[in-house]
Amino acid sequence: MKSKSKKHDDQKSAAKLLPKIERKSRTAEVLDALVQMIEAADLQIGDALPSETLLADQLGVGRSTIREALNRWEGLGLVRRRRGSGTYITANIKSSKGLGSTTTKLEAEGLLRILDVRRTLEKEVVQRAAQNISDGQIEKMRAAYKKMERLVNDGLRWREADHEFHAVIYEASGNTMFGQVIRDVDDAFHASKVDNSPFEDPAFGFRSVPLHANLCEAIARRSADDAVTAIIEILDLVEREVRSVSQS
């Protein structure tokens, strides 16, 4: 096990691999520089990044810029920050070798991790919803789906309507904490994206909307098996789109 002094020396060596950032207000440039440092220093999952002070000094930016950059990565599930200890890598952070940008690739990695969490939770949610949903909740669910469908057909932003649709399902499951957990994870991801992220484009994910009709009607029929099949189809499609965006 490395001593504290050895760990500090390793972090200083890694920090020296960083170039100065010329445009000091751009968090994206900081993150790109950190990716290059991680690769050059061969930092792995579980390794600590250099301290905020070291990073700020080497990059020539303020600590607030470093903090914002690391907060974004934490929202994507790429690092974990421990008060009084430091920031630790929790995912493989690599630069993009294809046509897509490194930022988009890392956002995609974060979204794929969220989808993995959602698979586990959503399957249980829709099963419970199919078993417990009331006639009034079926009406609310169908109305929410129609609203989402209308917004998509009109080319308008539709994700809030999607949240409303799923909120009815979470309510019908009998435990709204499922929905709170999923919404918190989603909110952390959306807050962590850079400006003009392809995952903020209204066109991203819209092909999954017609599949929501299958989910809606499966739950309305109170068929737990069909509901699970429908939510898996939705998440599979979104996952394929995430991978496609990250490689384009």
C-alpha cells in the first residue's frame, strides 16, 4: 500500500502532465485536459486525482472551475468525491478514438450507467404498477401518453411529459420512492451535461415514444409480463441510440 507522501508525489507527477488552459471559463477544456492527464499518467479505477489546488495551479484556472468540472463528472458517475479525502475515479475514463468527441463519449458512458440502474428498478416498478393500478390511474396514464405523443408529433420538447407519464406508473406501483430515485439520478445526469449536448436534443430518444404505448396498454390490461417486456424494449432502444450518438 502506498504511503501518503508517495501518493502525494504521484499526484504531483500526474498534475505536471496538464497544459495551461487558455480560455479559463470553459469547463469542457478542463475536462478534456483531465482526460489527457488520466491517460498519460495511466490512472485507473480507484486511483485518486490530484487535489483541486494542484489541478487549478497547473491548468491556470480557479478552483471553482475545477470544482464545477469535477461536479459534472460526479453527476455522470465517473468519479466519486470524498470530503477531506479527494476525488477518486470510478469508471474507465478514456479519450474518444472515433469520430465522436471525448465529452460526448463520457456523457454516453454516464447515461449507459444510468440505464443500467433503471433496468433493475423499472422492471420491478412496472410489475407492481400492473398489479396495483386503479381505473383512475389508468386514465391519467393514458392522458399523459397522449400528451407526450402530441408533443413529439408537433416537434416540441416532450421529456417533461415523459416524466409525467412515468410518474403515474411510479404512483401506481405503490411506492413513489422508486420514481424519486430514478428522477434524482436523471436530474444529476442532465445537470452534468455540457452546453449543446446531443443528449439534450429533442430528437434524441423520440423513437422510443411509440413504444410507450405498448407499456401503457400492458399496464392498463394489468399484464405484468407484458409490461416488463415493454419497458425492456424502451430501454434497449434508448441504449442503442446512446451508443450510436457516442460513435457518430
